[in-house]
Amino acid sequence: MRRLWLVTIFALAGCATYHDELVRGEQNFEKNEYERALAVFRALEPDQSHFDVTEEARYAYLRGMTDYRIGYRADARHWLALAKAIDDQNKDALPGDWRNRLGKALDELNAEVYAGGMAALGSDGKGKTEPPKPAKPADDE
């Protein structure tokens, strides 16, 4: 009986950890600390099965918008499309203002793909996103 109690405690602590990490990633996102947020979200990716539907939608939205803000446009499109699909199947999984931003960002990314293919998003054509290219310094000559 005592073992069952300990297992239950550890299981509940683990679930709280996933939730806490999602909150931490969201806080980093809100503070415009996108690299930190992305690190948290990437670490959480294998544990998405522990999320309820609302947390799944939040994760996909925050991951997509983080990728979008950093410049990983193909990844952003993937996660934002997933967030939209979850929200479409489960009304009010995302807050209205998030839903509006998601729609605008996804429309922009889709327009780029329709105009120039996946290469327009910086994808290598195999589903992998190339890192954003640094701006070239202006010639002084």
C-alpha cells in the first residue's frame, strides 16, 4: 500500500512538472526570451502525451509562435497548423486573441508556401528547417 502511495505521489509530481514547464516556457515567450522559450518547448516535446487538450493546444501555439518569432518558419507553420487543428476540434482550447494571432501568422506562412513552395520558408525540402541566415554587413566601400 505504501508503494502505491509513493508511486501516486511521483506520478502527480511528474504531471505537475510538465505543466510547470509549459508555464515556464510561456513566461519566457511573454518576456520575448524566445531562445529560452524554445529550449523549454523542445525539452517538453517528447512529453506532450501528458498534456490535456487545452495544454496540447497551448503547447502547439506557443511552440509555433516562438519558431515564428525566431525565424524557423517551416517549423512555425507545422506547430501553428497543429494548434489550429486542435482548436478547431475543441472549441475554446485557445483564447480568442491567440486564435486571431495564430490565424494571421498561419495565413502569412501559407501564402509564402503557395507562392514559392516550402523553400520559401527556409526548408531544405526534407522537412528540416534551415537556421535563419544572418544579415550581411553593409560594404563600406
